[in-house]
Amino acid sequence: MPDRRHIKGLLAIAEEGEFKHRILVCTAPEPRILGGVEILPVKEFLERLWNDAYWS
């Protein structure tokens, strides 16, 4: 299960500017948000990507 050490880089990049999405794609069983970072199971991320959820 991902925790803060897994999203350390995504948390740090927020200091560089605004990003529309910060996403950790992994084998977690359920999506969740940790420190403003979306943690998504691979299948859910791909479904969202294929449905243009991140481009609109």
C-alpha cells in the first residue's frame, strides 16, 4: 500500500509550480488521495486515460 515515502517526489514537484494532476499509478486495490496526490490502481488509471478524463 503506497504511503508518503512513495509520493515524496510528487509532493516535492508541487513546489515547482501548478500541475493539473499528480498521480501515482500502482497496484493499490482502491483509488484514494494522499497529500493531494491521486493514488490509482493501474486499471482505473488506464480507463480514465482512455476515456480522456485527463485531457478535457
